[in-house]
Amino acid sequence: MHQPTKVGFRTIGTTIVVLLFGGALMGCNLLTPFIFVGDHKKKIPAEFDKLPGSRVAVLVWVDQAVLFDYAHARFEVATYLGDKLATEFAQRKQNVDVVDPRDVEDFVQKNYSARLDPDLVGRKFNADFVVYVEVLAFQFRNPAHPQLLQGNIEASVAVFDMNGESNRSRRYELTPVRCLHPDKGPVTMTATNSPLLREATYRKFAEEVARKFYEHTVEL
């Protein structure tokens, strides 16, 4: 009777070594499929992780020239960011009380100096922290090609700790944000896509800023 051939561990090991060595000579890494099996995601820690359990006000500064063309830009940026922070922390079952952006905007409208004074806004609304966003670039159309649309919002981001011991220790500078939408390049303006693109840009910008305050994952 024919007996099944027995292959020893030494033979198997030799075969694997030969295959790997041969694959390397051919520019093929046989281990690659095993290394990258599973979700290609990476956890990113929060840049500033002190917001849970606190009251937070969002203050946005926008240049007057931008407000001339987009009168509600300051309020709209603050609203999208405030809503995003409230939603994300609620989903994580972490208590963060975000001051209504309408109240902040009303206060800034009546107190012009407040737009540059996070400390004043923090005291007014009894906030523990003020997220201060200074918008450095804001446009949805290329001035040279007004028929093309692409959202572009660039901003610096800082947090003011209202419980800090001094002005020097109160301000925490975070990494700046640049949001392009669509990120692959501009699109031709139509009768309907302008407001949709503007809303999508606001949402994307708000997400990029909000992510600085909680751990999240990104695709590799």
C-alpha cells in the first residue's frame, strides 16, 4: 500500500526560506499581506484633553474684509464648531456644556472689543475654557476664476483656560488648521452647488478643529 509522504518541519522551514529569499530577489515582499491584514487605522490622541466636565465658549475672529462679503461667516464658523464639539462629546458620554454660539455672537455684536478678547468672553459666560479660532484665510471662489468653487478656510486655534493662574499660563496654542474642499481641486459653479459646497467646507473645517479635543482614528 502506498504510504503518504511525510514532510518534516526542517523541510517546511527550508521551503519557506527559499520562497522568501526568491521573492526578495524578484522585488516581492511575501510578508506584506500578513503585515497589513486588518483595518488600516491609527489612533490620534487629543492635542488638548481637558474639555470633558467643563463649560466651553467658542469665539471666532474673522477679518472685517471677509465679513463684508460673508456677513455671517463668524457666526457660521462658530455654530458649526460648537455643534460638532457638543455632538462628539455627547456620543462619548462626556459632559461638555457648549455656550450657545448665538449668545456669543450677540455679545460680540454689542461689545466690539470682545471679538479679540477671549478672557472677556469667558468671564461673561462663566466658561472654564474658550476655544479661540482666528480665521486667516476664508474664500469659496478663486478671485482669478470666479466660475470655479473651492472652499478654503485657514485658521490658528488656541484654548484659554479661565482657571489659569495668570495670562501667561492661560493660553494654549494648538496646531493651525487648513481646510480645502474639495481637496482634489476646484469645481465649476452651478446653480445649486455653491451653498452645498459652502456647508460641506464648514463641516469639514469644524471636524478638523474639533478633533483636537478628543482621541480619534484616521485611515492610513
